[in-house]
Amino acid sequence: MGKASTHSIGSGDPRPFVQDHQLTNVTRREPMLKLQGWLADYWVIGAGFMAASLIAVAPVVSLSLPVFLILLHSPLYMIHQVEEHTGDRFRKFANENVFGGRNALTVASVLVINLPFVWGINLLALYAAFLWGPAWGLVAPYVMVVNALAHLVTSARLRKYNPGLITSVTLFLPLSVATIWMIGRTGGLAPQLIGAALAILLHLAIIAVVASRYRSLVVNQ
């Protein structure tokens, strides 16, 4: 008879159970990791096609001009995303030039920020403007303004182009300022403040999450 394993069942060694638990967690995460990889490869291409489709059908959509302007925020933001994220270049730029070569801005973060948050906010803003009045969709142009200013400030500070800068100047600022001006004439102050506050809070939340990861990377290096 061979010598019994020191890690056999009943030996009291917890390591086999820990290893099994870790393998189970990896197995459970595998589908999500595959989905993340697929989205990372194709979401920018999808954004480009969706932008073209939305712009193509926009002329036949029957909406008031203020609500129509809110509608345009979705496809124009998608065009911006194509400039910004083709080849994963914004994430690489930020990690290299802002975070000292550390992977503070992850692929998962880019996906969460741009898909459910940006697309979701623009969609909710459109429905709010359509159902309750244009003033309640002002979060969409304010998100554009804050994002455009962030690109401009980053470019000025680093004295170089950053991915997304061109569309921030040529698309974001003209559309968002025109929308805020048109709706603001009759929309009242409260929706303006709410839209601006939500846009600022969204960007602060993103900064806080990425900064927290950056600090943890610095501490653990």
C-alpha cells in the first residue's frame, strides 16, 4: 500500500476546498469575461453603425426642435466614441499620460462608462424630454459640455492631442451649447441646475472610481 496523501479528505487541510472554490469562481466568471472581450472588440464598430443609422432616420422623425436636438446627442456621442476609443486608444492614452503607465482605467471601466452610462443617460434624457418637456432632457447636453471641457483641459495641460478632442470641439460644443440655449429660454432654472448637477456628479463618480484604482496600484506596486 502506498503512503496516504497528507491532503486527503478528513485530514483537516482546507486547501483542497479553497482551490475548488477558486476554480468554481473562475468557471462562473468565464462567460462574463468572454462577453467583456467580445464587447471590447466590437462595441466601437457598433457605435459607428448605430450613429449612421440614427442620423439616417432622424430627418423623418416627427419631434419638436428642442426634443430633436436631444435626440441628436446619441448619434453624435457615438461618433465621438469612435474617435475616442478606436483601437482602445483613449484608455491607453490616459493610462500612459495621466496615470504613469499604470492600468488605472481598465477595459471593464471603459465599457461600463460608455455603454450603460453614456448611452443610457442619452436615452433616458430623450424619453424625459419627450414625455415631460425638453427641459427635463438637459442632462444630455450638460454631459457633453463637461466631457468636452475635460478633453480641452487635458489637451491644454499635456500640450498634446488626446483621443476625442476633435469631436469634442466640432460636435459636442456646438450641439450642447445650442441645445442648452434653446431649451433654457423657456425651461426654467430648476431643470438647468438638475441637468448640470447630474452631469458633474457622473464625471466625478468616474474620476473617483478610476482614482481609487490608481491609488491601490500605487500602494501595491
